[in-house]
Amino acid sequence: MVKDDDVYLPEVLFEFHPRGRYVRVNAIDPLTGVEVVSVCDSSYSQAMIERLAVRKLKYVLRKRRAQARTTGRPGRTDLLA
């Protein structure tokens, strides 16, 4: 069953930047242009890092959707890539 606040992401683009003991990953939704940055331990598997980044991206998209519903305008459009 799909909840009202679920976010459908048919595609997510990832950029990985290893920096010693951690990895910086950018997750981008190409439909909306929303981008989030996560920092993870480099010992994590790539699948786990992607899963965490997608989770953060969905959180941001849900938050923006809720803000748009309550205020009647999209929030932080200046941050869209």
C-alpha cells in the first residue's frame, strides 16, 4: 500500500567522492533537480551508501512537498540544481 507521503524516484544520480576514511556522496533527482549531500564511512558498501543517500533525498523531497502544501508555494526553489 502506498502512503500519501511516499516519494517515487524512478532514477537517482550518484556522485562518489572518496576522502580518506569517509566518502562524500551527492544524490540527485533528475526530475526535480534536487540534490543532497551525505557523508559516510568508507567501510560501508556502495549499496548501503546509496540507500542512505536515497533515504535523505526522499526526506528532503517529502519536506518540500509538505511545505508547498501548507504555504501554497514551493520552498527553497533557489536551491534547485
